[in-house]
Amino acid sequence: MAIRRVLRMGHPLLRQVARELAPGEIGTAAFRHLIADMVDTLHDYGGIGLAAPQVGESLRVALIEFRGGPTRYGELAAMPLTVFVNPEIEVLGPETAGNWEGCLSVPGLRGWVERPQHLRLRYTSDQGEARQLELRGFPATVVQHEFDHLDGRLYIDRMTDMRRLVFERELERHPP
Ligand code: NI
């Protein structure tokens, strides 16, 4: 398998609406190859999520993986490596929270984004099974960020105060 180059903001593919996978496409050799490449790429770049359009495939596939414990986002429950095919989000509650989001396609920057914090997901697993998952808090933020990529959106589009778009290094030097 292979580490792919992550497309950066400005590449038009990041602004396309990706297409759904047909059931017959899930589990094929080409599909498994793409997932393996995305896992390798996520690990190499050190991210917590990656969407297929970021590696040049305009398909509705994203994966997320993060360890639990103390992080720069606070104390987190872990999310083991999970592949989401054709995901859909239903917002279940009014609560929102903000985070300093980053993106492998927007390297070096962070932006403050507020998002709903209580969701239900419906998606197809990498085994082709229909799944549901209820999420609260930071994992809800991560899935919304990743699934936005499938609609050609970047976190910057969700910002309401562009003064809170900063360089990561400066954010570390000058925590708010
Ligand atoms: Ni991203």
C-alpha cells in the first residue's frame, strides 16, 4: 500500500461534491486498496481523520481514528479506526461547542469553528453493513469536519469570525 499526497486548499477536487459508492463497490480490491492507502496516509501525516477527496478520490468515504487520553483538545474518549461510507448526519440536540480545527489540506493553520455536539450517524461500514452511531462532544465535531469534505466544504467555510484563523505555531505561543 502507499502513502498518498494530501491535496491542499486551492485544488478544485476539494471543492467538488463527492459521489456515493454503490453497494457493489464496497469490498472490491480497488475499494480495499483505497482504504489501505488512506490509513497509511493518515498515519504518515499524523491526522485524526481523512476524507477520500483529500487524496484525490471524489468518493463519499472518510476514516477517523484517534487515541483517548489527554490531547490538545482536552481529555478524549478514543475512537478506533472507523471507515464511514456514504455517511449521513442527523443533529439530535441544540448544543454546540467550538474547537480550534485544523486540516491536513490547510497545513499550518487553525480556525475556531462552532458545531452541533449531539448527532446520529447513518453510514455503511467497510464490510458493507448499515450502521448507526450516536455521538456527543469532540467526536461529533470530527465527523462533521470530515463529512464536510465529502460536500466540498472546508472548515474555513464554517468560521464566523475570520480573526480566529491563525497559524498553529502562533496559537501554541499565544494560547487564547
Ligand atoms: Ni480536513
